Amino acid sequence: MPRKPRIMSSTGIYHIILRSVNQHTIFEEESDYQKFLFILSDCKKKYDSDIFAYCLMDNHVHLLLRTDNDNLSSFFQSLGTRFVRWYNTKYSRSGHLFQDRFFSSVIENDTAFLSALVYIHNNPVKANMCRYASEYRWSSFNAFYGAKNPLVNVSFSYNIAGSKDSLLFYFAKSNNSCEDNSLKGDHQNIRHFLTDKKALALFKKISNLTSLSDVSGLGKVQRNQYVRSLKTYGLTIKQIARIMDISEATVKRICKMTL
């Protein structure tokens, strides 16, 4: 089926999500996050755009930005091509890293803008990677509280909310509401699972591999041993599938196999 044409925003503001292929881990170490933000800053200048918020997760990226509609595809083609070229060289891999088509949601009014702002910054909290959005290093959240971050245009968000104090109050109210209504009963159920960051560190420790790209060179016997070990250490089926770059069905089958 042909792709549906992308809906263009009358304001030029979009909530963008870049997802990796097969949930592949995009950011394995600190320099990966830093390089992505460096390239993002370059694209911002090149295409005369504004970045209002960002959050770099393990296998996807959230951005709230404004750019000329004619530049939208070029912006992300440039961003993706430059980062993937660097990433593939660093990790001695080839092929795609991001899905071919990025997700975009148009932001047409103040309410949608503020909702996207909260949603983006709360991603690490919902993923159980931290307790508060302010604890997560690879998002723009702390810029709104005064942390130096030249990549982000915070004054625009202050104006949308009415003032800096109004925006911070909105953040606090939204976070409290989120905790009371949706997270309060969930923490107990998922707290025993490892975050993707800890799962990756554990895998590197038990395998002595330096990168996920090295997984492709493993033999089946060794790969299966690592799969069983990771399951024993408490990783979820999805986490193991992402780390070992195999399907969830394969992980389940290996875990049921007897030695």
C-alpha cells in the first residue's frame, strides 16, 4: 500500500519520534548521546529551526521542534544520515539504524504543545528509568529550571504557558496527576525489572563484548547460552531480543530448550 501523505502543521511545530530498526539500541554509551545532540544542533542551525524539547531514550528519540514545512524531511534525512554514518563506523556495522519513516504529530494549539512537552519529558519516568524527570540526563527537562542548554528554546514554552512560573507549575501539576492516577499502582509491578541501561551493562559484563554489534559474530551455542543467562538475571523477553538482535519467539524457544 502507498504511504499516506504526511500531515503538515500550520504552525510548523511537530512532535517527532525517531525509532530504531527492530528496537535496536541507539545509545550504548555517553559519547553516542553527545554525538547525536551535536548533530542535532548543527541541523537546527542549518535549517533555521527551533528545538523546544528532546528526550533521547535507548531505542528511540522524542523531539518537539519548529521548522519550515519544506525542510522537515531534509532536516531528518540530514540528522539520520550523519548520525548513522558515524555510528556504523564506530561500531563496525552497516545498514539502517532508524526506521525509514519518522513519526510526526502536528502541534496546532497551546494545549497540544504543553501536553507534548510533558509527555516527552516523562518518557524516562514511564519507562522506570528514573523516579523524576529531573533525574534523567539525556532530556531537556532541566533547561526549564535554569540549567544551561543552548540547544533548547525555553522562552517560547514560557510564553505559551504565560510565564516561567506558570510552566513549572504546569509541570508539577502534570507530574503529580500522572503519579496519582497511572503510576501509583504500577511501580510495584515493574520495579523488579532492570532498566535497558542496566540490562545492557549486565550483558557486556557477562559476555565481555564491548558493543551490541559484536553479537552478530557469535555462534548459536554461545548465543543461546547468553540468552539463558540474561533470562536468569531477570531481563525481560523483549530486552533479550533487542540485545541479541533476535525475535521474541526465538528467545522464548531458547529459554525452553534443555541443555
